[in-house]
Amino acid sequence: MIQVIYIMWLREIKRFLRSKSRIVGALGQPLLFFLSLGYGLGHVFQASGQGNYLNFLAPGIIGMAIIFTSIFNGMQVIWDRQFGFLKETLVAPVPRLSIMIGRTLGGATVATLQGCLVLAVVIIAGFRPDSWIMILPAILIMCLVGLLFSALGIMVASFLRDMQGFQLIMNFLVMPLFFLSGALFPLDNVPVALLWVARFDPLSYGIDAMRALLINTSTFGLWLDLGVLAICTAVFLGLGSYFFSKIQI
């Protein structure tokens, strides 16, 4: 089982490293958001007495890169189904659970690598963490967020057979998750209804945890963030494993 997980994980890593255009392309949207919003709204944010907007925005942009990369890992399942690779893996004498875990870990690792690249880019662009040592535990948070949404992407892909349907559903899912997570604005002074919506968004806790570690600012508290992320990750891993085991080729 461990060998199967490792092989599926290694396949995802090699696909990522061999696709230079994918690596560069995935940096485009986060960098555009960071530069346009960070420098465009930075003076407004500072004028309201809330500090440096670039520093506030950076964890949200990192979270954006991670959720887009990890949740679209599910598209690889549909791609493999259409071209027959998924059938070959599912008929192999190995547990489907190990195949799903390997794919999920691979997607989470790729998303974490993408998050680290975005972190390096935003540091070059002007982001400065309160403590450089806290970058290491922040990377662990990236891994947890990547694992959560990679499992979610595979779970959704287990129901679908065409990539167009997956893209449509993901756009209705990913964009609200991102914009309602507080990635672009603080949740301290928002309307109560919006705050409660953000409380049911797992990405909110991932971004809040990164802010707690990198810029010492938190809305929910670091321990609550970690607890919610751990529970949500376990739930989606369980659901993803169940629905992936029911895939019919």
C-alpha cells in the first residue's frame, strides 16, 4: 500500500515539475492580484489605520494559489478517466484507497510547492513577515490547506465524466470560497452575516492561520484555525475516499 501511495504521489510531482508553463502560468493570477490590489488599495488600507495592506494581503494570495492548484487536482482524475489511465489503475490488484491517498498527497504537495513559489514572489514584491522563522510552520499550514482542497477536488471529480462540467462546478465553488474567506479584506468589521458565512468557509481558517504566523494577526485564533482545518481535512479525506471507491469506469 505504501508503495502504491508513493508511486501515485511521485507521478503528480513529476507531472508538475515537467510542465514549466504550468508553473509559470499559476503564478500569473496571484501576482496580478497582489500587485494591483496591494499597491492600488494600500493607501486606502493605511489611511483607515489598519497597517500595511501588502503584508495583510500576502497570506490571502498564497491561499489563493493553493486552493486553485489543489482543487483542480480533481481535473486530473477526469483527464485520466477519458484517456484510460484511471481504468488501468483501478483494475490493478491494489486498494482504491491507496490510489486516492497517493493522488491527494501528490496534489497537496504540488499546491504547497506553488504556495512556496508565490511566497517567494510576494517577498520580492515587498511582503515582510514579522518573523522569518514562522515561515516554516506557515508552510505546514499550506500543506494542510492543500490536502483539504485536493481531497475536495477528487471527491467532486468522482461524480463527473467531462472536464467542462468540472470547471463549471469548480468556478461556482472556488470563487465564493476564495472571496468569502477574508483573503482580500479583514473580517473584523464586516457585517455579522458575512462573518458567519466566512466561519463556514474552511479557507478562512487556513488564511487566518497563515496571518497569525506570518504577520501576528488573527480573527479566529491560531488553535481554532488548526482544529477546524484538521477536522475538515479528515472529513473530506473520508468522503473523497468513499466516493472515489465508488467510481464506475
